[in-house]
Amino acid sequence: MKIRMILGCIICSVAAASAAAAERVYLHPDEFINRTFANSAPPAQALWVAPELRQELQNQFGWRPGMRVRYWQDGERTAWILDEIGKDKPITAGVVVARGEIETVEVLVFRESRGWEIQLPRFTAQFVSARLTPDQHLTQSIDGITGATLSVKAMKRMARVALRLHDQTPTESAQQILSRAD
């Protein structure tokens, strides 16, 4: 009986350790925001997702947003921290969009058992300068990674979503008008 209890504890400990080891934090989201805005990050804002946009994001992108999405904006530059399921678990990525094109994409937290290669600069660099086409696809082809197909698809989906959400943010001139009204 005592041996079974000890073995049960060992098995639980190993399972918990392997589950914790599966989460790899490459860059903490706060660090991503601070680095993106040179340690002068603007306050976080909330983009309220209208029902029509929610439907579009679900139908066109396969992405299910909440009622609002948090983002940071400085002029025509926005930063988004998004989560998307790879195979089984969420991948957290940071996407910076400037003037309607991707400036940078980074994997911040990876939780899957395989496909970690999507965090490598040679993969994420493929997104730089990508825009959305009229039919909501990326203007650039993104090469896949053997064994990481679902993680690659998740990254492409997050890039497309960030570009589409960027289109919904107020322009710099609108922000100036709103701040004067305060």
C-alpha cells in the first residue's frame, strides 16, 4: 500500500513537471510591449469587437474573439498580444503592425509538445511587411515547418487577425481629436 502511494506521488510529480516543461516562455508579454515601444509603452487600450466584426473573424479567420481585444497604439503603430490554439494548446504571439503591414511577429509563449521552431527568427521574419489582400489572406507566402503544420497555421491566423484588428483602430488624427475632447 505504501509503495503504491509513493509510486502514485512520483507519477503525479513527473506528469506535473512534464506539463510545466511544455510551456516555454521566450519573451514575457510585458517585455515585448516595453521593447516594442522603447520602454515608453502607451497605455493598453481595448478594441470592442462589434457583432459584424466578430462574425467576420470567426468565418474568415477561424478566430473567436472575446467582447474586446487589448492592444497598444502609438500613432499608426499597434501591438497585439494574441493567443491561438496550435494542435492542442494556446500559442501566445506578439504582432506589431505599422501603417497596415506587419513590422514584427514574435512567439512569446509556446505550450505545445512539438513545433517550437516557429519561434525562430528565420520563420517569424517571413511575416515582415505582410499585408492583407482584399480576400483577407497574407500578401506573402509563409513557408511551413515539417511537424509544425498546426502551429504554423496558428501563427498565420494570428498575423491576419492582427492586421484586420489594426484596421479597426482609430487613426492618429482621430486619437488627437478624442484627446482634445477630454
